[in-house]
Amino acid sequence: MTAGRNVGEFHVTAVSDGVLVNSNHNIIQGIDKAESERLTGVPYGQTLPLDVNAFLIRHRGKLILSDAGSGHTMGPTVGMLPQNLRAIGVPPESIDILLITHLHSDHSLGLVDEAGRAVFPKAELVLHQVEAEFWLDRVVQPGDSERVQKNSAAQRRVTAPYGGRMRRVNDGEVLPGIAARLAPGHTPGHTNWLIESGGDRLLLWGDIVHLASVQLARPDATLVFDVIPDMARATRQRVLEQAAAERLCVAGAHLPFPGFGHVARAPGGYSYAPAT
Ligand SMILES: [Zn+2]
């Protein structure tokens, strides 16, 4: 399953990692049960399936990949990024650069295989400095949630094989035509990548919206995975407003595959239209 689009000199292809099936309504915070059911169309207690998309960016012979997929530990319905890359003639071994939006399992555990080896053996791993400091450098605090402690350990493990090939970046251009934009809250260093070329733009927005059916209509709704929920909410509102005002094409890691679309203001929130 692929779908591609041109952004000036760039060509961006959505590549599926699969569908996560381990979430239910309990991950949503800030709206009541009835509204959660109404927005998702899924009865309480049932699974909320979630697409996991990665984006392959081709530019001047370079192969750049945004996010690394879920790997082999999150169930049989995800972890298909390597095989789906091979299916379009791009083996993981050929990827030159990895842009990681944030260090959460479904975006980064695919960095390594079952033996702990790098799945993308020649790729430079590009990560925001703030994200690297939070998950990889920071001493775990007694007040940290179990979720944060466990994830921190997992992220140190999966990024270790990339140690010598990791580039920590700050906001601004990180590759010709691609800029990092810190969009914090979901994780402290969650990063949007803005591609700009030939007057065209595409915003890879990671998990600005994790559950599209809920968080576009109700951007105030947060998730149990948000490390700093209030900040995640404020960032989502800011990015959605910018995307709507500027008619920016966005690419979402969990928007319905292939994940390209536009947002528009709607009463109380935003609406979403897949790109044509
Ligand atoms: Zn995610």
C-alpha cells in the first residue's frame, strides 16, 4: 500500500507500517463516553484501530524516511514497514536519513530487528535535541510515570546501534528544503518536519493528531500517551490553526492511510479532507 505526491523537487510516498489494534476508548481524556462513541463510531469497550504511516522522501538521489515503524514487539498487525519498503524497491538498507518525529514505540521500535541490529544500517538518525535529551540523556526521576520509565529504557536500546550516526538538531533547516519545527507536548521534543520546495509545502506532523476521528473535532481531547497533556493540547491547537489558515498540506503518522490531507476550521474544532 503506497501513495505518493510531489512537493516541488521532492517526492513523498506514504508507506504503511500496518494498523495498531491495541487501543480502546480508555486512551482518550477530556471528553465523555457518549461523545467518544459518537465521534469514533465505535462502541465503548471495542478496539479503536489506528493506521501507522511512515513517509519516504526522495530528493536528489537521497532516500529519507520519516519514522521507523513499530518493529516486531507490538503485535502481528504492525511492523510491516521493512517489507512494504522492499515491495516498492526501497530496501531498508538503502535509506540514507531517518527523520524521527518522536521517540514513541510505534515510531521508533522499528529501528532494530529481533536481534537488536539496526534495520537501517547506513542511515543517519536525525532527532530533535529536546527529544534526545528527554528520553536518552535524562536521569529517570522517581516521579516519572511507569510509562515514561519503560519508554525511556526502550528508546535507549533501539537508538544505541545508531549512536555514531545520530545527529541532534534544533529548529531550522536540517537538510536542504526540510526544517525541524518543535511541536512539544505529546512528547517533550515531538517534532514536525516542514518540506518546502518550488513554492510547495508539506508538513509531516507526526502525532499532532493521534486519533483523527476525535482530536480534529475536539482538539482539546488529550491521550494517556501525552507526556505533557496541556502542552500537547496547546500545540495541537496552534498547528491545526496554522494548517487551516495557510491551507497547508499535512502528512500524519496516524491519519487514515496514506495520511495526506488538509484541515479546515469547523464549529468547535476542525474538519479533515484527504488530499486528492
Ligand atoms: Zn504514534
